[in-house]
Amino acid sequence: VLSADSGHINVHETGAIEATGHKVLALPSENGKITAEQVQAAYDAHWADGSHEHIVQPGMVYISHPTENGTLYTKEELKALYETCQKLELPVFLDGARLGYGLMSEGTDLTMKDIAAYTDVFYIGGTKVGALFGEAVVITNPTLTKDFRYMIKQRGGMLAKGRLLGIQFLTLLEDG
């Protein structure tokens, strides 16, 4: 997973990504953001290395909006990142733990429709905006939905009566 060096999965998940057999590849960030150019450079550097089959292969891009530092991606930054990742066949995951604040910020030009258009997966954090618990995972790339429900069940993430959690999000989103 390519991530900003300050990205949540790199600094605050106690190795959860690595515990699943994956690795976080941290990129230097400017206030928590990474760019399309950085992703392209990391990808190119991997494949240009003569022993690339012995090096962790980039397989996904992780960003937060807002970032851990509170900075916001612009629509153009997200679009450029997504277009680069599409070309490289790297899914884009947007951590939306603070998405409600990012969308309502006076300093943003991103909308929920933009985020849905320029990511493969994102989630809407609930607890930081008043929900009892939970996140709403939104998979916008249909090729990533195959076996998703099996995976969450196998990992203990499918709660009995979990559909009732959605009521929180209906309430939180009902007035825009």
C-alpha cells in the first residue's frame, strides 16, 4: 500500500496491514498529502529495479481526507491521483474517518460525488460525526466487490444485525 508517511495506516494501526501479509510503503508527504507524481515515481522505481521481483510491489494507494494533519485534497489533486492510479491499475482507497468535516469545510471543492468518481473504495466515518460506532464502506469499483462479504465474515467484521448500523448513516446524511 502506497501511503503518506504520516498516513493513519502507517503510524496508528500497530502493524495491522503487515499482520494481514501486506506492507505499507510510506512516501514523504506535504502536510499529509501525496501526489500523482509521487505514485508514478514509486511505481516506476519498482519496475525499473533489476531485482523488482524481490521487492514489495505497489498494489494500492491509500489517502485520508482530511489528512492526519487536517489538510484537504482538492478535486484536481484527487482526479490526477485517480487517473494515474487507473493507468497503473492501482486501486485508490480514501480513508474517510473525518470525511464529514472535510466535505463541510469552507476550504474544499470536493463533493461526495467527486469522491465517488475518483476513488475505488472510500468510507464514511461515523464516530467522529456523532454515530455510536461504525463506518460505511463504499466500493465504487465493481471488480473489488467479488467475495467482499465473504472476507468480512471470515475476518469477524460482519456483525449480526449489522444492517441496523446503516440507520445511523441514513440519519446523519438525511439533510445533506
